Amino acid sequence: MRGAGYRQYSREVGSDNINFAINYLQAQGIPVTASDLGDICSRKLYFFPESGRVKLRRLRSDESTRVIREEQEYRQGIIHEA
């Protein structure tokens, strides 16, 4: 069951992830030229290493659920392989 406690935990994880990403990029000397942080929507990032370009797409809630399920399945596969 996911109630208010889950939402509070999610906000803390989100905040921790934001702080980690900002600090990591700064420590690596990688400039941040734009950002889209916080909020409740999920995002999918596409990174193009040859150009350094990043494309961001905000996901609808049904897409978000699918992405979460896929990531959980992937994580389980990694755990079973180890």
C-alpha cells in the first residue's frame, strides 16, 4: 500500500537525487545549461553523446507506470544474474 508515508519518502528520494546530480555535475566540471527538477511528473531523458545534446520528455502517468515496471524487471534481472 502506498499512502502518505510513501509520498513523503518519494519526495525525500527525489530531493536527494536532485542534490546528488547537481553536486556530481559540479564536481566533474560539467556545466548545467538548463534544468527541469522536482514536480511530480516522471521524465525520460535521451542523451546524444556525439553532440552532448539532451532531450527531455515528460511522461504521462500511464507511461510512468510502464517505465517503473520495466525498471523493476530490469533490476530483478540484474539481481538474479549476480
